[in-house]
Amino acid sequence: MAKQFKDFIFNGKRLSDIADCISVDFDSNSDRPLAMRRDMERGETNHYRTEPNYYGDTWSEPLAFELNIIKNICTYASPEHRYFSQEELRSFTRWLTSPRRPCWIHFEYEEAVPNDTPCYFGWFNNIEAYMAGEHVYGLRFYFTCTTPFGFTDNIINTKSIKTYEPMLVVNNSDELENYCYPRIKIHPNRNGQIYLCNLSDCILLDNGLLEQTQASWFDSMLDSVDSYAALNGYMVKYTGTGNFNIVPLCNNTAVQFYLIDKYDQERKCTAFYMEDTKEYRIIENGFMFMDGKENLDILMDCQRLLITDALGRMITYDELGISDVDFIYWLRLINGNNSLLLYGDADFTISHREARKAGE
């Protein structure tokens, strides 16, 4: 079955930029491609092991579909104008076959047909003509995806904060057991440190209300860290340099450190508290901080582990005040609700795509 659509965008250009066309199905085939077949990767069996080890699954084939188009008879009333000219054929082929790597294709559908899967990633691997006598009356485009499923358009969540605020990001991807890696844009409104914590993707070791055991609330939080470590058989090693290696973060509300057990195994941890409620948390993983500079946009691609500015220039970790790269947390969204905590005076924009396993 050929895919039905209103228009599509590929490699920065629209189908309607070349000619006013409509989608059809030349073969009236009712089959719908799903590409859901997959194989299990297994180990070997022998006389003593009849049940093999399993190492996960692999998709057997990517999703592929066909696009059939003809010229819109409402626009091209004359029969001779409904045929595709040689120049139009050249326009289609040089547009669709020039990319040497997969690209996004974005479909636009009729408003009466709800569809939340407008995006696919792949390439056109063949173009064929549908002939009417000696003339090219229609075209068949064959598109092969890099994956066995499509994606939603970018789902964008924004939040402007002055100190700290919670933020809920929902991931309804059809990949229930896989993470979704978003893109983050941070626009600092003034110089200062920023942090992002995914409370849904961290290990909560301890939390509660601080008691002021020292002259400052920060030192009181350090006492809570020391108490947790002593009760659970850990030593504490902070990440800075100097006599105590303690580096206060984010206006003295956070600190990072290692918990070291008796076998010298290290756990990378963070402790932070809320300035108004004095609630503190000690967590493992799920926390990222950086230095923000006024009006210097920070773009994080959490899939490619890349940090750039608004012009695409790479930003080094030193510029962001990150001295221990082992503590960098690249935001990843679990399936379902992701409860984030954002700190700083900045505007946050988080965008992600969700997989849709519904074929074409």
C-alpha cells in the first residue's frame, strides 16, 4: 500500500515547491508495511547447556514504503499539463537522490486524518516512472528507513526560572525499555551556576530536612553527608583540590563527592538542598551542573554527547566550569514521567522525539 499524505519535506525542500501533486496508490495494494520482525541474539549450546545465553534482540529489517504521486488535476486541468516534463523529472531526482546519508523526511497529512507519526529517518533508494502511453503520468518514490518505525515531531517543553523550579517531561515513546535522549537549550539570563537534576533517573540514597548543626546550612548539609557515609560504611572523598577538597556549587546549595566502600569501589554522588524549605537529597547519578554566562546559549545534544553554542561552535568543559568529566550527566528520559529539578536564572528548552511502532 502506497503511503497517503498531503505534502512532505525532505533535505530542506517541499514536494509542492516543484509541482502541485497528490498522493495515490497505483496498485491498490492493501498490505501495510510494519517491519516488526526481530531476531534474538543467542549464545551457543552444548551437551551441558541446552538453554543458550541471551544477549538481546536485533531488528531484522528496516521500515520501507512507497510514495506514489500524480499532478493535481484541479490545478492542471489540461491533460497534456498532467504529464511530468523532463525538467520536472530532473528536479525530483536531483532533490531526492543527492543526499549520501540518511535524512529526516517530514510528512504533512490531511487534517481529517489524525496521525502523530510525521517523521522518518532514511533515504530514497529508487525512483520509477508510471507511464501513460509514451508520457510519464506518475512517479513512484521508494523510501527506506534506518529504523523499523517512525517518530513524532519534536516535542518541546520550556521553563523560565529565577532560582529553582520543578519541571515534568513526559516520554510516551513506544520503546518502553529504552531511554530517549533529548536536546537541551539553556539561555542564561545572568552569570552564575546552573544545574539540572532528573529525579526519575537517579538513585536516591538519603533525603530529609536539614538540621542546622553548623553556622551555615551548607556545612550542615556536609554533616548529613558524613552521617550517611558513617552509617553505611563509606568514606567520603570530595571532588575539589586543597585541604578538604570541598567545592560548593550553585550558591552553596550543592556539592559533589565520591562514596568509597571497604573494597575501594567508588560511587559518584551529589548532595543538594532547597534554600527555602531546607529539604536535602543525596543522590547517585542524574545531576548535571555548569557555569552559565549571560546571553551565551548552551546547546546540549544528549544523544551525541555534544555541547555547542548557538552558532554550532563547540564549548569546552573548562568554559562551563566542569573539572571532573566523570560527573557529567547527559539527560536521558525514562518511559513515562520524568520529574526534573532546574536551578539557576535561565530559560530551559528541552526537545525530544518519540518512537511510534505503527509502520508507515
